[in-house]
Amino acid sequence: MKAVKLVVLFFVLGSLKIVAQSAAPQSAIIPNGAFNVKLQSAQKQLDPDVQDGNGSLGFLYDTTLCGLNYTQHSLKLSQRVTPVGVVQPAPFPITAIPVNAQIEKAYLWCVAVGNGGPITATITNPAANTSNFLMANTGQDIDLCWGFPGTYSYRADVTSCISGNGNYIISGLPVGTSISGSDVEGATLMIIYKDVSATYTGSIHIDDGCLVMLSGTAQHSMIGFNACATSAFSSTFMIVADLQNLGATLSMNNGPSFGVLEDWYNYVSDSTTITQAQSTCNFSVSSGNDCFCLSVAGLYTQTNCNNCVTANNENVLVSNSIHIFPNPTAGEFELNITTVRSQTINLIVVDQLGQRVFEQAAYVQAGKQILNVNLEKLKPGNYFVQIRAEEGIVTKLISIH
């Protein structure tokens, strides 16, 4: 177990017993290395050598496309911690992919304490097809104060098994109940897709690796992108393992520090603004009493840089026929929708974990109509708003503050 300091935290819904090591504060600033990026006017698709990060994060993925977007689901899986994670085979529900989307890329990440042995993930997709993926070790670092040989980050390109929305059943990630072998603390399934009915320009940049901090501040500077315009919408995200409610603070894109409900494996997302010609984005995690691992950092933006044209006819519900105002919002907003025929539409709101948090049906007349929506009961954060009509599905991003 982690040594030196015993901390017991009590919550409204129960209690959590945590053992953590108090270490001398450290600070590390780890840029992800230098590499050349060539921007193209209509599309940017980079494919340099993927830079694995030992004690750092390295470049993984950078793409700009009309209608580019993403969704993800993350789960705590460890059976060694308290409370224990989800038992495998574990469901990873995905609900935010539009029916007309083209899958661009999908990744499965996990973080393990242990011996760095090989991991083969098994995924059964919603179409009931099963595939095995040997996961690459994307980086390693010192132990997270538990007495294991080290900490290891893993990634698999699982694009070939993505079949759309539904439950992805994942198994094969080793877990344990003692300080032996390897114990995967959690995993994230991320799917990047192109919404062919959208008219915005989407860009996503991802770095991954393994950066462990034994108390102190871990910092990562993302480079290798150049914003073509100030973003209409943007969000940053991180994956941090082994945080245990000891008061860690996080910051992304030099925004204000904030805390999260720390639960051993955290996917954290926050809305931000990227300015024209911006070419760096900073990420930091700080804790004076905990050992933790930063394994993934990402940036997503929407702009109008490209001339994105869709097949705007009566068989397609296009993104520019639906508007949300205000956005960001305190919870109440107007949904402006234009349809070619009178019909019943379904409004579905999905959180960053892929869970449906709101669903409502409404009858709309042909032409323009305004619907008033109230999401004040939802926690602050970013959500996907799906509008399902006879002409198709449009997904919008909304930020609740």
C-alpha cells in the first residue's frame, strides 16, 4: 500500500479510505518534443512517427476536417482500490455518434501499475463482432507510491471494430487485489468521427505518454498546431490516474485551476477558447499530498476556417439548420430548428461519459421554430445535444457553466 500518510475521506453517499504518500513537492515542465506541422487549406492530416513518452507526453494525433468531432467513455476498472471499479467484461456505452457519421479514428487507453507486461484487449462491438488488440506501451515512469515496479500507459488503435452507437464490451485488461502482477486502474474508449451534415471545421490534437509525479506539479506543453481562427467552440481534456480526493487542482490552456471528484482514474474535460494563431496549450495537475499519472492531453476546436458544404436537401438535416442560444449557458437555452416538414423530433443530451442525461420529444411545424430547453439541473460541463428528426441527426456541443 502507499506509505506514510493515512487519510480517510467521508462523502455524502458513503466513505472512502485512502492511503497516500506525502513526498517532497516536485515540478516538471515537459514539452512534447519538436516536430514540423504543415497546414493545408482544406484539410490537415498528420502522420509523423508517434512519439511515446517515458516520463513525458508525446504527439499522437492531429486532424482537421469538416464536421470533425469526438465522443468517449471512461471507466475505473481496478479491483485493488476502494471503492472497486467496474468488473470486466465492462460496458463502454457510446451514444453521441450521428447516424451519417464517418469514423476517422478510435483509441483505447489504459493506465496500469505493475510490471509492464503485454496487454491484449478484447472488444465486442454493438454488432456482436469480437476483436483482439495488442496494446502498445506508450510510456512508462516510476511507481505511483504503491510498491509496484513501475507505472505504464497503454494504447490500442481500435478503429476497425467501431460499428456506431451502442455498448462496447471490453475485457482482457489485467486487474488485481494485491501488489503483484499488473493492475489497470481504468480505461478510456475515444471515437473520432466526421459528421458529414455539419458545416463547422473541427480540429483535434492528442498527446499521450506517462508522466508520474510523487506530489507536486506535473506540466505538459502541447505544441504542433496553429489555430486558423478564434474558436467558435473548444474544449480541452486530460486523463489522470491515481488521484484519490486529496485536493488536486487542474488547469488547461492556462485557465483557472479547478478540482474534480477524484476517483483513481479520471477523464477530465473543460471548455476553453483558442485564439487565432495560437500554437501552444498548457496542461497542469498539482497535488501536495498524492502521487498521480498524467497519461493523455487533448485539444478540440470548432471554427469556420474551411468552406464546409453539405448536401442540403429535404432528406438531410444539416447543422446550420439548428442553432443553440445562448451557448455557453447557465442551463436554459433556445433551440432554433428549421425542418422541411411537420414532425416529431427527439432531443437527447449526452454527457462526456456517454450517458444520456436528458431526453425530450417535441412536435414541430415545417419551417422555423424555437424550442425552450431547461437543463439547469445538470452539473457544469460540456454536453452533446442530439436532435433526431426524419431528415437525420445533428449533434451540437453545449457548455453549461
